[in-house]
Amino acid sequence: MRVFLVDSYPIFREGLKSIITASRDFTVVGEADSCHDMLQAAKNADLIILDGEVDSFALLNSLEKSRHKGRPPYVLVLTKHIEEQHAVQMLAAGADGYLYKSHSPETVMEAIRKIARGGKYVPTSLAETVIFAMNGVSGQAPLSHREHQVLYLFASGMA
């Protein structure tokens, strides 16, 4: 399986690349530090692993338009964000899995393998929240993708 990595930290990409290539059934075919203009480069990938930053929404939206449901390229969001709403937003935008960077390499490989088989992956601690949010059972009205982006930028210190 061909994997494309998107993360702004080169050291993280190198570590992830070593973990992935050690399994021998995956090959890293490319990498980028942001989602901006990487869609063409990732066309040869079966799986895209990306950090869940703001520009990820644009990539997920464009992938949803070009790929068929349940078909590659699959997307795993591997992020430092621990907010449950962020996970819900990414999954609703079309990600096939969501995982924290603090998880073990074994858990990351488990998620990659499951998604590579066409499955979905979320940590057990998030599963209930995601299920209720995706089914509209949550008591709060969810933010739109754009509202979440603006809120994230505002919380990051932008005016």
C-alpha cells in the first residue's frame, strides 16, 4: 500500500516514515509539510496521513469530490488536537480515521491497517462522542467546517 504523509514537522514525518516502512507492506511514496497544492502529488497514494490543521478541511473536501465512497485514497488524521469536536469535524469532512499523535506506534499501525482494508478507525475514548455527533443526538448544534476553521484561527491568536 502506498502512503503519503502530510505534517508540518519534518522530524515527525521521518519518525512516522520509519515506523511505516518497517512493516514492509507499506511504502511511503511522498510527503509534504502542508495540504496546500499537494493533491496532485498524492494521486498515486492509497492512504494519506495528515495532521488535522485548518487546511486539512480543504483537502478533505476536494478528496470527497474526486473519490468514490469506500475507495482510495483513504485518509487518516493523525493530530495533536484533543478536542472531541475537532475529531467530529474531520470525520464529517470525509476522514476515514482519527488518531492522536500521543498514541503508540503499534496503535498507529493498527489504525493504518484497518483503514487500508477499507475500515474506519477512531480511538475508543472518542467512539461514543463520534457516534452521537454523527447521528445528530448531541444536544449542542455542531459548528460548520468554516465556523470551526474561524474559531481555530481565532484561538490560535489570529485577529
